[in-house]
Amino acid sequence: MFQRNIMEGLREALSDSPVVLLNGARQAGKSTIARSGWLGEFAGGYLTLDDAGVLSAWTQH
């Protein structure tokens, strides 16, 4: 995986918030970063709104 400048900012954001939104252009590496396992102790789960079940649950709130 390429070194990303966002890594330290993500780690800092996750240190004080249980949820972080990765938003950006298509094919920029958002999913790769989220699923890569580099988060270590912060890794709690990965959800995508591309999954119909997750999207349905999200929109009902």
C-alpha cells in the first residue's frame, strides 16, 4: 500500500471519536485504508453504505 498523508490524522481522530467518515473521490483508496488493518487498537469494524442492508439500516434512523 502507498504511504498516505491521512494516516496520522485518522489515528488522531479515532483516539477521541468512535466513528470516523472517510469521504473522497472514487478509487482514492478509502476502502483500502479502512480494511487494511493498520489501525491496530482502533479497528472496531468497517461498514460501507454500498451494502444494501447497511444502507437500509442507516436510512431508518
